[in-house]
Amino acid sequence: MNLEFTPEEQAFRDEVRSFIADNYPAHLADFGMREDMSPEDMLAWHKILGAKGWSVPAWPVEYGGTG
């Protein structure tokens, strides 16, 4: 059984890591758990994810997902 990532999977991992490095609010970097975030910070992060279509990736594009 091959447990290595395919080139497409690795490219997606790289894209996610780059996106988070570029977009995750610096003042939230010290939080270990989502429960530690304020509701305002959680909403701000979800808006960032939503703009990328990653808040609800399984949803259709017309409803804010990636399809």
C-alpha cells in the first residue's frame, strides 16, 4: 500500500500552508485551541476562509463552497 501523497495532494498541502502563513491573523498564532478565540476573532478567521471558499468546501460554489 502506497501511503505517500500524490503530487496533487502535496500541491494542495503546500497551498494550504502558504495560505495560512499569509492570511492567519498574527495575534491569533498563540492560541492553541479554537475555544480560546473570541467570537470576533473566530468570525474574522471564518470570513478569511470563506473568501477562499474553504469555510464549507463541500458546499456548492453558489453557496460559498468550492463545489
